[in-house]
Amino acid sequence: MGFIAWILTGLIAGWLAGRVMKGGGYGVIMDIILGLLGGVVGGWVFGMLGIWHGGGMIGSILVAFVGAVILVWITRLLKKA
């Protein structure tokens, strides 16, 4: 995937995670960072579960979204502690 595709995937996944977990996005830069880190976490989780997300942009967005939601959830748990 090219650099621009990574940025777009991160932006979309981060924005979606922000909408689902908070009701709004975190801003463009944080959405991109959240989505990119979510892609790493999501890829690891899906790999550990033996799930292949398929290929292409939609599968990548789905994996990054799941990972971003997990990151937001963990962050909220740590803030409460």
C-alpha cells in the first residue's frame, strides 16, 4: 500500500473509531495516528485469531478500525485507574 493510501486508511479508521467510541472525531492528525496505530493493533489481533481480512482498502479499514477501537478502549481503562 502506498503512503497516501496508508494515510487515508488511518484517517477513515480513526474517524470511525472516534465516532463509535466518543461520538465525534479526535481531529484530523489524531484520527490519522489512531487509525495507523489501530492498523498495527488490529493486524496483530486478527493474526492471533487466525482471521484473514481479505485484501484491499475496505479490509484494511476494517482491521484498522477494530484496532483503533481497542486502543481507545484501553486508553479509557488506563485513565480510570
